[in-house]
Amino acid sequence: MAAEGTGHHGPMEQFEIKKIIDLDLLGHDISFTNSSLMMVLAFAIIVGYMLYAMRGRALVPTRIQSTAEVVYEYIAGMVKENIGPEGMKFFPWVFTIFIFILVLNIFGLIPGNFAVTSHIIVTFALAAMVWLVATGVGFWKHGVGYLKLFAPAGVPLWLMPIIIPIELTSYLIRPISHSVRLFANIMAGHTMLEVFAGFAVLLPWWGKIAPTGFMVAFTGLELLVAFLQAFIFTVLTCIYLNDAVNMHH
Amino acid sequence: MFAGTTMLFAVAAEAAGEAAKSGGLPQLNPHTFEAQLFWLVVTFLALFFVMSKIALPRVGEVIEERRDRIKRDLDAAARLKDETDKALADYEKALADARSNASGIAKQTRETLAAETEAERHRVDEQISVKLRDADTRISASKTKALSAIGDIATDTARAVVEKLIGQDVPADDVKKVLRPATGG
């Protein structure tokens, strides 16, 4: 979300994928881009933070260790609350999803950085992974009985012709709603910031104050959104897993 | 406000023009999908591996260890408290026993002493009454003796008085006979 006003920069230009190193794998384009750079940096930051925070493994934690423990307990609590103790099998995976999205979201807010989660293909891939894992777990645990998820118990029989298509559609549409929510929030926020940055650049000095102040406030809001969307994505992951593991809504 | 709104439209129009010129949203350009997906898979899998194999077990161990430690300490504290309570109960029982023992001993002593006192008093009473009886005997003997002596004295006195009055000695037996009703002898 670089705010340079020189030339014809639109608010959408920040989402451009720019190649840094041209790479090719068996005819497939796997170039290292600004998006890849952010993902690798997020990986490095998360790993570095976790390993640094836990380097002492102290019984009485240092400040940074207790922050790592807070995140751990937070996600562990979310998993246990939504799926039950059985869900702890999925904890490392859910934790990875949460912290990866959270760090990518926040990292993207730093001016000049690229917001990886503002691309639908990335969020859709993550959501599709969640959907595939949840569906796989569901069928693996319950066999064909997992299909009963679409015919909830207690619903009168005459309602079934309506309920089953609704349930089935809502289930099949999950990866889309799951991914668009994250992508749209991040994209909208960054576009907003860029639009107001555009005002700040184009207006005379007395007009720059209002959009600049707005951007400061809006950046704070975007920080909240960055956390909230990572949280929502993770909670939904837990809820979908809960459907698969326990088969109740 | 008007200027701001105008600016907003200007920027929006520019943005729209820009997007149209570059062929729509960058997000919808499928040529970038492969590269993004490839790096997403690589970084996500690497992160998942490091988290699940190294980082998270470390955090989990520490938290578990702390939980165990706290539980152990709490258990130890509870055990020590039980022991303390037991010791206190023992102490209080011992104290109560000692108290009831002491009062038993005191009562017994009191009873013994009372019995002894009573016996002593009885003995002394006995002695006193014996002495009283002796004294009574002696007194009545003395009284009898004294009373019998009174007759003689009265006789002598009466003889002396009569002699003085009539100038003649009167035999003692006569005087006695006359005085008998008075002396009771």
C-alpha cells in the first residue's frame, strides 16, 4: 500500500504481483514475486519469533515467552471449545493457519509491503484446504454417515426436500464464503487507505490534513480488521472441523 | 466538503481508468495464480512443519510442565495442611485429656482430703466427748463432796452461833439433826 502519488498510480496498483526472480518449473511459472517475498518473510518472522520466545523454555516465562504462550493457549482454547479435546489433533494445523494469516494481514499493513491475503487465490487456496481436510475427516470418521450432516435430526420429514438442498448448498459454498470474507476485507481496507492517500497527495497543503488524519485512524481500524479476519477464518476452520468430527451444528 | 467529494470522484474515476487500462483487478489475473499458489504451498507447509514438529511442542511442554508443577505444589500444600490439621487435632486431644486427668486428680485429692478431715474431726469429737464425760463425772463428784462439806460447815457455824448466844456447847449431832431439812443431808 505504498502511497507514492507520482505518475498515474491508482488504488489498485498496490495489488499488482511483481516478479522479483523469474522461475520456471516444468513449464509452470513459479516466479519469486513480491507476494512470495512477503510469505517467506512471514514464515521467517513467525519461526524466528516462536523459537526466540521459547529459547529459555522457562517455568516462569519471560515477557516474550508468555506472549507465545498466550497465542498458544488462545488457539488451543478455541480448538477445545469448538471441537472438544479430540480436536487437539488438529491444533498445530489450526495454529499455523491462524498465525500465518494474522502475520500476513498485519505485515501487509506496513506501508510499502504487499498484502498477500488481499488476493482471492491465496485465501481461496487456504479455504479450499480447510474444506478438503474437514470433508476428508468427516468421511473418514463417519463414512457415508457423514452425509447425514445435510439432514439434521429433529427436522420434520416434509421439510427435508427444502432443508437438504439448503444444507448441501451452504456446505458446498463454504470455501467461497470463507475465502471471500478474508480477501474482501483486506482488499477493501487497503483500497480505502490508498484512496485517501491519493487525496492527501493531490490536495493542496490545507486539504492534506483531513485525509491524513483519517488514514491514521483507519490504519488503527485496519489493525483490528487484520486480527479479526484471522480470528474469524480460524474460528470457521474450527467450526467446520467440529462438523466433521462431531457431526452436530 | 464539496471539494472533498469532487476529489473523491476524481480519484475514483482515475482508479477505474487505471484498472481498465491494466486489464482489471490484479487479483483476477490468472497468470499470477501459479506462482502465488506455489509459494503459498511451500511457505505454508514449511511453517506447518516447523510449528508442529518444533515450536508448538516446546510451548506445550513448558505449559504442561508448569501445570504439573503447580498441581504438585498444590497437592503438597494440601498434604501438609492435612498433616497440620491432624497434628493440631492430636494436640487438642492431648490437651483435653490432660485437662480431664487434672480435674480427676484434683477431685480425687479433694475427696481424700475431705475424708481424712472428716475422720480426724470424728476422732477429735470422740476425744472431746470422752473428756467432757470425765469432766462431768469429776464435776459431779466435786459437787457432791462440796455439798457434803457444806453440812459440816453449817453445823460448825451453827454450833458456834448457838454457843455464843446461849453460852452453852451443843452436841454436833443435835445441830445436825436440826439443820438436816435445810442442808438436805
